[in-house]
Amino acid sequence: MMNDWLFSIINGMANKLAIIDALMILSSKLIPYLYILILGWLYVKGFRQGNFKLRGESFATGVLLVLCLIGSFILGSMFYENRPFVDHQVNLIVSHAADASFPSDHAVGTMAIASGILFYHWSLGTKMVYGSILVGFSRVFVGNHYPGDILGAFILVWIITAVYNKTIRRGVVRAYKRLDKRLMGEYMRRFPRRQR
């Protein structure tokens, strides 16, 4: 089976070079948290610069992330698959609970944030898409997922993102605007010197 064959090739690279193992472990564990921090930083930057578009689109990206994670949960419930290490002898260099393998939440989360940011910050979003692909590769490398789990995650995000951008994204930004007026007013009250 292609999925098993690709997994054996990628996961077979583990435990060969310590520096590569360390890079894959860091990519697998830390990049998802880094992406959340980047999204939060863009949102806060919108306040500091008095830029509503940056705040609104960052908020809309957060909504996209939640929708993609809900979609991932539903898809995983419909098509349950064991982790690779449950059914096979693998190079497991990052321990993980033996829960559902398909789709990869790490791949879903990072690609959702990357795709959302791509909508309004092309250069940063493009780099983050590449970073998400690295996360997906690393999840296979460390023995936590099959390649199909990663591909399924990316396809899920791309479909949800396309529908979201075409249908409700602008509505989400408009709905957020009411809350934003209160938040921006409070920000200006607390940091009056930063008014522009």
C-alpha cells in the first residue's frame, strides 16, 4: 500500500543523524505553537498600528482555525485510523497517545493558520505554508502519522478555506467590527500615547 510504503521511507530516515532527528522533533512540537504566537502577534500589531484590517483578518483566521479543527474532529470520527506505532514496528522518536491518526491535527492547525494569513499577508503566509509542510513531514518522520494523514489534513483545510473565503469570511470580519470598536477604545484608553 502506497501509504505504508511512503511511511516506511520517511520514518526509516529517523535514528540516522542526531541533528536531523532534533530538527524534526523541534518542527513537530514547536512550530504549531509558533504559528499561534504569530497569529496573536499580527492581531496585537493591528492594535499598535491602528490597523483594523490586520485585526479583523487575524480574527477571521482564528475562526477559520476553529472551523478546520472541528472539521478534523468530524473527519477523524468518521474514518478512524490507528497510529502507525499501534500496528507496525516504527522508529518512534516522539511518544504519543494511541488515539486517532487521521487526519493530523498538527497539520490541520498549522495549514489553517498559514492559509488564513495567506489571505491578507501573502509573503508571510507563503513562508508559513512551507513551514506547515515541514510540520507534516516531521510528524511522519517521528512516527506519529502516516503520509495520508498529512495529505488528508491539508486537503481538508484547503477545501474549508476555499468555502470560508468565498462565503462567510467577510461577514465574520464585519461581525467582529462591533466588538473591535470596544476593544480599540479600551486599548486607546490604556495606551493613549500610541494613538495615531
